[in-house]
Amino acid sequence: MERTATPYHWRALVALVSRLPQGPLSRAAGRLADIRLPGPLRRPVLSAFARMAGLDVSEAELPLVDYPTLDALFVRRLKPGLRPMPDDPDVVVSPVDGRLAELGQIEDGRLLQVKGIRYSVVDLLDDPREAARYQGGLYVTIYLSPRDYHRIHAPCSGRLDWARHVPGRVFPVNPPAAALVPDLFARNERLICAVDGTAGRLAVVAVAAFNVGCISSEFDPSWNGPRGGVTNRRGVEAATRRYDPAIEIARCDELMAFHLGSTIVMLIEKGAARLRPDLQPGAPVRLGQPLAEPSVESE
């Protein structure tokens, strides 16, 4: 199978980024976004940033001038009621706003990154025992551009009993980069949580990207360091937490947040659910949009 053709300038950019000190540059971008703006500067600076990034500030929970930093605007919450949930409580919904990158069945322990490139569930989760639970199951990959809403919500109700932080690189994760970097989502930093839910076992993998200041955790704030997110510095090792008792979550509860654009990968165990047939790679999705329904076997 041939790989997706990628313009030369993207090849050059990814080659350049691979040689840069990605972690320090991303942390520097995060510190810049955390600078508190004086009151008189907030409206002009934030308005300019919103226009440049394509943010829909009409959906923001607060007035523009109430966001003290660029990062605060970026991880803004939405006005209540803007992303309604389906009536059926067992339907698995999109945990984010974004664009469908790839979706389908996990085959031979591997899932599709882009046409012609597959990668391993074991490498993605960095935990063979947890990865074994998704063999033959389903996956959905959603890319979040800078303009998208950047909070990550629970796609189903259930009990969150496992989480893992895996330090790594911070390559760009947009579609051109995904076509160029093998095992991209298994090489970048990620924060993962797993839920025993209404549609079986489900994992949500938040994959960091170049210029993502951090990934912050809402389900367990003790993951977060001084800058409000997990730490991805040299010498930091991967860490797993098992929760006993498990953390009870409801569908659409906040789980995590990206402090700049990135990607999520959602895994569903075999036989638990079926993907909706109308889903197509490249299509936009919104938080709360139905993605999968319980299979006959699991009902």
C-alpha cells in the first residue's frame, strides 16, 4: 500500500522539527501563553489571537476580557448547552471537537495512522497488559486543530481505574506530519486513561504535539505539575496509576485539556460496540456527537 503523498514543504518542516529541541521550545511556548495580560491589553491581544487561530469566541463561557492569558482563552470552557448529548445513555460520543483522522478495527494489534502507515496498540499504550484488552477492537483518531475547543470529555459513563503518562517527543500531529513520521502517536508524549463503561472497556489517549505547552488532567489533578499539566522533561519516566476504588465518571465529564492543538485516539474493546456507519475520515466531529453504539453481544 502506498503512503499518502505529502508536499515537500511539510517534509522539510518535519525534518527541521525533528532536529530541534522540541521539549524546551514547546515549554517556552507554554510559558509565553501563560503570561498574564494587563487589563487594557486583553481585548486587543486576545481578539488578534482569536482571529489568527480561527477561534469561535462566541461559544466561550466567559467574555473575552475575563481570560487573563492566551492559554486561558485557549482552554476556555463552552457556554452550557452548546454540545447536547444523545438521549441514549449507552451511546459512545466524541470526547472532543475536531476532525476524524482514521477509524476502524484494530487488526493484528495494529491501527491505522494514515494510509500506508500502521502502528502498535502496545506501543501506543506502553503497557502490554492494558493493550491486550483492545485486540480486535475498534479505534477512532480525532485531530484537533488550533481553532478547535480543547477540552477532552468522557465519551461514556463508567469507572476510570487506570491511567498512564508516557513522556516522549512532540512532533507535529497534523495530517501531513502523520503521513511522514512512522509510529507518530506512539512516539509523542501522551496521557492515557481507561474506563470500564456502558459500552465495555474504553481508553482515551491524549497525544501531545509540537508547541503544546502541556496536557492537564481533570480526572486526577495530582498528575499536574507547577505549570498545570503532566511533566515531560528529560529523566522523567513513564508512570502508571491504578485507582481502587475507581473514579466514577459520567458521560461528558471533563477528563483532560490540551494547551494547544493535538490529537486523541480512542480505543474500544472487541465486541463491546459498533461504529456508526456514517462516519468518514476527514469529516468534522463535535463533542457529544455519536460515534459508536453498544453491539448486540454487549447488550
